[in-house]
Amino acid sequence: MTAPPLPGLSFFFPAFDEEETVRPTVEAALQILPAFAQNVEIVIVDDGSRDRTPQIADELAARHPQVRVVHHSRNCGVAAAMRSGFEAATQPYVFYTDGDLQFDLAELRRLVAALDGADVVAGYRIERRDPVHRRVIAWAYNALVRLLFRVSWRDVDCAFKVFRRAVFDRVPLSTVRSNGAVFFPELLIALHRGGARIREVGVTHYPRRAGRAKGAPPVVVLRAMRDLLALRLRLWRERSVAASALER
């Protein structure tokens, strides 16, 4: 059975030096997403791009009333881009993915079909189409998330998720304090602890066809692992402080 159209959908994607992919991403969204929602808005988050991404994004916004652009004056990183995208969203449902064409927007149908009874539907890459070293790093990272936080999510940083925007009324985005890669697990952990119902759905992952992969060097990977441990300690400490306050 086909799920009924959503009343409104905000779609955003971060873009840093994505001049080759920003236009086809928006064109695909304009063609595909109206099948899933009565009202669609598209938000491009230009994260301080140094190429023609800002100009192309502004051209698209001038041509299409559904398209808006948020510009960062400098590259602030993926966490800041995500915050800007969520804050700019105005529709009852918020969908995001990367602007690198590694996902098929039409597979949003899988997420929409799973929204019944869920606040968040998170995609996981059925077969990750990245170089071997990136797949190994991702496996270790997700395994550490599961171990430290006692969750079962397969792919916390998969950039293919849809949210009920109302969930952020219960769990404000400001409660997520992490930056960098740890933003993604903390976001899901905060929502989970706030009572959000999170469901996972497998999606297809494609090799990058244009642009340049923003793969993290070893020092950044090690920093992400360190930040995961720091997040675990901070959450334990906050829980301990809250418990002590209740006992008084």
C-alpha cells in the first residue's frame, strides 16, 4: 500500500565545494519530492564553499520559489551545516541527505512508508559503496557507538533520514552540544532519551559520481573516536548530577 502524501516536507542538504552536484541534486529534488508531500521546500546549506557552489545555489533559488539558500561565510563543518538546515526547515517533516548524489531521492518512499508510529526514520546503507579504508573506519565507529551507548543502530551517520519536526519541540536541537562527526550519534541519542521513536530502513548507496570525497584523515578519525568517549563520559556525568539533585 502506498503511504499518503505528507502535508509538507523540508528537504535540506549541506554543500561544501559541490559545484558539480548541487544543481543535479536540486533538479532531482524538484522532480521527485512532490510525489511524497503536498508542499515541498528545498534548503541548500552552503558551508563556506570556495568554488561556484554559492553562485549556483543562488541561481537555483532565484529560478525556483521552492528553493532557499543558507550561506555560511566560512566553512563551519558538517555539524553547523546540519544545525542550519534543521533551523531553516519550516514544514512538518524534515528530510536530509548529502549533496554528493550517493543516494537516490526516490528511495525516500522507503522512509515515508516506515513513518507510521515513528518520529525518526533513519536510513542505513545496505552496501556501503566507499573505499575499503572508509568502510573499515565506519564499521569500527558504529561498533563503538553501539558498545558505548547500548543502542542497536547500524549506521548512525548515514545521510538519509526523515524527522517529524515536532520532535524537536520535545528535544530541542540546542541539547545536542557535539560538533564534528559526533553530532550525528548525539542527535539520535538525545532524541531516543527524549522518548522519540526511531526506526531504521535499508537504502541503496551509490559510488560518488562527481565532486571530491571529503574523507577524513587519520587524525580526524582518531579525534572522532576520542569525542565519542568524551560524549559517553559527559552523559554519565550529567545523569549522575541529575540523580544527585533528585535525592536532595
